[in-house]
Amino acid sequence: MKGFVAVSLLCLAGVGCSSSAVGDPCSPEQVPIGGFLASETYLETSSVQCATRVCLVRGLMGDPNNLQEDDCPRGEATCVPQDEVERTVYCSCRCGAPAGSAVPTCGCPSGFICDEVLETGGDGLRGSYCVRDPLLDVQ
């Protein structure tokens, strides 16, 4: 009976903690002063919100923590509509690495493509990441 209870508790613990995968929402811990730039892609590689540990911000202009409402208490320039945050801030994973890198890569799910995001930096960061397929992205 003790074994059954232990297994049941482990199963419940696993159900209670869902893990985030590519495309799941995340919230970056560090936001640049003035917000993100739409022309840049940002990677947070230690995000505990994502099972992949990668929170990606791509194509967002502003601060995802300053959602657009009737009024913008922190200033108009950084306000962002909720649907834009959902479309541009999400969990990702590294799908391509430089030649000779021993860091594992992932496959991109449907609706995402493997795109080179970071050309400089260490072998553990440089490479391609799963990003929303722009041909499927309806604005």
C-alpha cells in the first residue's frame, strides 16, 4: 500500500506542474529601459517559465509588462496590446548550432521555423532558434 501512495503522489506532482514547450507564453525577467525594439530578437536563456529554458522576444516594440489599456500609466511609447505580446513573446529552443558544437538542439513544432537568431557569442548560445513562421503569422 505504501508503494501505491508514493506512486500516486508522484503522478499528482507531475500533473500539477505543467512544463512549457515551444510557443508557450513566457515573461522576460529583464526588459530594456524603454522596452524592446521590433527590429531585434532577444533571448533569455535561463527562463524557469519554459521547459526549454529559452524565452524569446521577436518583433515586439515596447514593454510586455505595460499592456495597452484605456490609458497607459507608464507612457504611450511602451504600451503593447495583449495579442501582440502573445504573438511575439514565447518559449523557444535552439534548433541549430555552429559546426562542432556539442550543445544539443531541438526540432521545431508545426507553425515554427528554425531561423538563425544569434551569430555572435559563445557556442552555448550562438545558432538558430524556433521562431513563429512569418508566413503563418496573421496580424
